Amino acid sequence: MTKKLLNLTIFFCLIFLSGTGKAAAEEMLLRNNLVRAQAGDYLVTMQNKNYTVLLIQGKQKEQLTIEEVTVPMARIPSQAFSWRSWLANGAPGHTCWVIYTIDLPTGTMQHTYSYTRKEWISIPKSQNFLSTLLNLNLQQIPLNERKKIGPPPLFGSKDQRAIWQPHLIIDGKAVQGVAFDGWRTRWPKDGSELADKTIEVYLPQKNEGYPSYFPYWLQISGMLGKAKVRIVDSGSGLLLPSKIPLR
């Protein structure tokens, strides 16, 4: 895996992407949500024909430790499959496995170790997608600007379509009736391929025992089409022995 691809994965590979609760304000910083993360929480993202498991390995005071494991979709069975068992068995077929720490007050990534390469790695600030995203000011998307379900009504007719909501899945089972808030921001003009692109994320309105502190849907507009990342599974209580070596 190239360093550039690794950096992009490390967001969704977090990006671990948060229960905001009913927003009391119309602005939000994702880094403030990470304080609700608990050891054993996990999310599985899907992007570009790859799955990435994001596992909260530990939480110590103002520091969060995250493991991120990526595997091609073609290597995962479509039925009778458990992410918990897969990780417990050493994640067979994975192509990237890293562990890193996040400083909660600043949202910055501090230390990153690659199990795949068996070495500590450094990610330049200009290429650190996760830290930038965690510190962007997100504006809540008004309901009248949210995506709707189905085709638009005929001219002159009232639009009564329901607001589109992402799916929320826990341990392979869909949870019905979960409402999401949509948030929007613009990537800074930093010279990267994301510069000045519109970013939208969707987070559950309530914390009901699932990792609601992370976006269950993220999309980037202004590129070729719309780049999308969605959560295809999530859960809690998944604890693995840490393998991170001492620096």
C-alpha cells in the first residue's frame, strides 16, 4: 500500500468518522466527539472496493489509541461472516494494519506504527487527512437542503418526500428508525486533491449504545463523481490484545 493511499485510509480507517446528540448548535468539530469513544468500539467502512475496520484499542486520559485494518472486499465472504472472529483470527487476507494515537484536545495524530511494514511511520501534516478533518468547522445542513428519497414531485406539486437517512448496522443487523444529522464543510485550499472540495458527513442524532461519535456516511463532492465512504457494520466490546511495540 502506498503512503498516499495509507493516509487517505487513515481517516476512514477512522476517519473513525460519532453521536452528536441533538445538535444544540449549528456548528461542530468532530474532534470534540471522540471523547465519547470507548475501548472495544469498532466500525467497518467501505470505500473503493476495500473494507477497513476501525477499532478503539484504548483510551488513556486525553489520548485515544486506534487500530485500522484494511482488506479487499473480494477476500471477505458475503455470507456467514463475523468481523469479530476475523480480527480475533489475525485478520487473514488483510493488506494494511496500523495502530496510531490521537491527541483528543487537538485532534492530531501523534504516533503511527505499521504492523504490515513492522516499523514506525511518519505522516506529513500536509497529507494527514484525519487531523485536518477533525479540526474543520462543520455546519449543520438545513432540512430543506437534505437529500430526499425518490424522484422530485411534478412542477407545482408539494414535495412530501421523506429525508434520506444512512443505514445503521450493528453486528451485521440493520437498526431501523435511526435519525441522522447532516453536516457540511469545505476543505481548506491546501494544494491537495481535496482542496476547496465540499465534504458532507452524517452522524446519528442520539447515542443509543453504538459508536455514534463517528460519521456513518461521508461524501466528497467536486471530484470525479462523488467519493463516498459508508459504515457497513459497527459494534462495541471488541477487545484485542495490543501488539504495539515500545518506541
